[in-house]
Amino acid sequence: MDEDQRLIVLIASKDAEVYEATRTAFPADGFRLVRLTDNREFLKRFYEVLPDVVVIEDRISVMNSVDLCALVRQLVYVPLILISRDPDHSQVVGGLERGADIYVGLGFSRGELTARAKALLRRRTRYWGIIRDLLNTSQQTIQAGRGAGIRFSPTEFRLLCFMLLSRYKTISPAQMLAHVWAGKKVHTDTVQFCLRRLGSKLERNTDWRIIGRRGSGYRLVIGPQYGVELMPCSSNKKNVPPQ
């Protein structure tokens, strides 16, 4: 199978045995595995690869008191698997309540896990596929319409992904800090600067616009030229950040 056609599995695990068990569950002919061992890199890698399946070792599933499961669920539906060496009943129940689709210990059946993940993949909405078609994650560019080939910085690309995944929602600077900068100590002026740069690139090259709502935040709107029903774009709105 062509590499571009393989499903991407993002695995966050420090434990080599947990990773190896997961690796063998997802055959290389159908899946491409991306591993990270530092949970502080989770969101960065999530936006870099836009995974089809997420596997998180439960002991690193919380970052700076923020539950990574909850962050994934806020973004989009992807199959979310929590794994632990020897989970007890309360861990399993707690993990499922936090948003995991599957919670397994190391004794899990490899074939069953893959089959269950594939079954969960059928629940995905069309929107996730649209986003994957619009964005080139390896080049960090838009690959649709007259905006094709615009290159973004890594931070700008993560911000664009987050805003796309948020659809119609107005996003506060605090939410952007949590998702795009992943808890790093960044001043809100940095968020405003990145928004202006991203908005300027989009406005010059596309009919995508970042609309500021004074006192509440920002939202991304996309015009009709892309032929997909994402968000209505009002042609008389400009990139106006709230003060």
C-alpha cells in the first residue's frame, strides 16, 4: 500500500513494551505509526500529522493538569485508545469516562484491537476527510484552490488546524494558548502576532478569513470556492482582531 494511503496512528508512550505491543497490533501494510515519548509534544505532533487513530499510555495522558483525552475530544472524533500495563477496574471506567473509546492492558488481543479500531474509524464524519484533503501536513501548506502552496510556519499551521477543527466556534486566546502552544508560557501578544501573520497570508491568497469578535475571540470562515460546506464566508468582513 502507498504510504500516503496508510492510516496514521499517533502513539504517546514512554514504555517500550507498551509501544512494541501497540506496534505489532497495527500492521505496517495498512498503518503508519508515529511515536512520541514526551506528552508535552503531543498536541504539536497531533497537528503535524492529523492522525486517524490515537493511542495514549495512560500514565502520561495528563499534561500540566490537562487531560489529553479531553483535548482530543474537543477537536475531532478519532478512535482514542488508552493503554496501561495492568489497569484495574476503576482505571478502565475512569478512562472511558474521560473520552477513550477503548481501554486495554498489555494482555490485549492484537487482532481484536485492530478490528475494533477499524470499526471505530467508520464513525468518523466527512469533515475530518475534508480537512485532510485541504491540508498537506508534510509540507505544512494548503493544497486546495488558489491558496495551494502557501507555506506556513509550524506555529501558524498548528493554529490553522485548530481553527479548522473548531469550525464555527469563536476561539479565545486562552484556548489557542492551550491547544497551539500546549501550555508553554507565551504572552497573548504572541498569539495576536501569529493571528495577524496567518490572517494576512490567508487574505492575500484565499477567500479564507479570520474574523475577530471583540471581547470574545476569533473564528475562521471559508469561502465557497473550495466546493465544500465548511463555513460561510462574509465577503465584507476583514481580519479585525479585537482590542
